[in-house]
Amino acid sequence: MRATPLRHVAAIGVLALVVALSPGSAHAQRGRGAAPVPTTAKQQAPIDLTGYWVSVVTEDWRYRMITAPKGDHPGLPLNAEGNRVANAWDPAKDEAAGEPCKAYGAAGVMRAPGRLHITWESDDSLKLETEAGTQTRLFRFGAPPPASGAATWQGTSVAQWEVAGGGRRGRGAAPQGGSLKVATTHMRPGYLQKNGVPYGKNAVLTEYFTRTMEPNGDSWLIVTHIVEDPQYLTQPFIRSTHFKKLPDSASTSWAPEPCSAR
């Protein structure tokens, strides 16, 4: 075998050094220049939901701005038992039982008029506060925690980002727009509508939070709610609620209100 001339060995060594130090090499990518990989839900967020929002009531005014009379619930997919319970509604009994917050549980509170305040409680948990009923909802990203203890008005909510075009938010992907999906279970039985329209302890609430940006500068939050309840409903109950973005100065007029059974 012929020996490689020394000048060729030197040339090969220089070439190897140039390749190793080039920006596209694996060595260089490991050492510097690599984009940070998003690892938390906050870093992965394709949209920003934080801030103050006010509900804009353009439909169902008589069910949202005031409390409708007992038995007034047309169009809701109630089964026979659901109708029976709704038609037996008695706010005085709710007050006597210490349950004035039945209409402010997770499956009902987003329809109440008033403002929302959304913040990051941690890098993997969004907090949504309502003026109506002074409620706090927590949307936790990641594996759902095991259900334990008594059910609560706001239940257990598991969240995930859904990017535009479908699919979940990928690690390292740039924000593309999308929505937040929240699935809530382990809820204390409450009301879909303040005049006693019920949902039961096994109800499942699925919500999609989507933000829009309008040409005039306005921003809207559209929340689509889907309630599935084999105890009181004949089919999934779907509705949407709209909120308009407020300036941060809205914090000065933030006024939480207690629950009311009437």
C-alpha cells in the first residue's frame, strides 16, 4: 500500500477542521446557534389569551342578563329527567342548602355577564377568573391528575394547545395561531342555565378558546362549549360565547360579585 504524502495528510486535516467548525455541522449546532426548544405550555402558546375580557351579549339576552322564569328553557336537549328537575327549580331551596353557586360552575359560569381575567399561574397552568360569582378556573397542561376528593364547582380541567392546521403544538415549532382546548370533569352538579336547567356529576365539558384580531384593532375571544351529560341530556349541548379584549387599565374597575341563586 502506498503511503499518503504528508502534504495530502495536512490538506485532509485542514478540511476536517473547517467542516467541524462550520455553522451547519452537528458539532457547532450542539455547541451554539441552536434555537431554544419550548418546553412549557407558556412557551409553546400559539396565541395569547391573557388579559381582561368582557362578555358581549348578543343572543339569549333573557337567559343571561336576567334570570328566566322556572320552566323557560326552550331548545335545550333535556331528557325527561332533565325536564323534571328543571321544572322543579326552587332558588330558595338552593339558598337554604348553601348552594347559591349552582349556576356558576364550569359548565355555566362562562355564560354569565361580566368580565374575565386570564393569567399564567405557572408555566404550565392558566388561571381564568370571573367577576360573576368570584370563581377561579385552572387549566393545567400535561397528564391529567387523578381525580381525588370531593367534586368542585370548577372541576378538574386539562388543557392542550391546538395549532392552526390541526394537531397539537409540536416541540420547537414556531407559533402559527390556533386555539386552546380544555376538557373538564369531576364537576359538582350545577346549572347550565340559571333557572335550574341541570347538569350532573358525570357531565363532561369540552371548550375551545380562540382569539381573533379584527381590521379595526379589536380582538375577540370566542369560547365554544360542548356539554355531554348522560344523566340529563339527550345529546351534546353546544353553544358559543363571545368576549371582547379590554385594555389593561380594566384592572382598576375589576369588581368580583358573589354567587346569587336568583
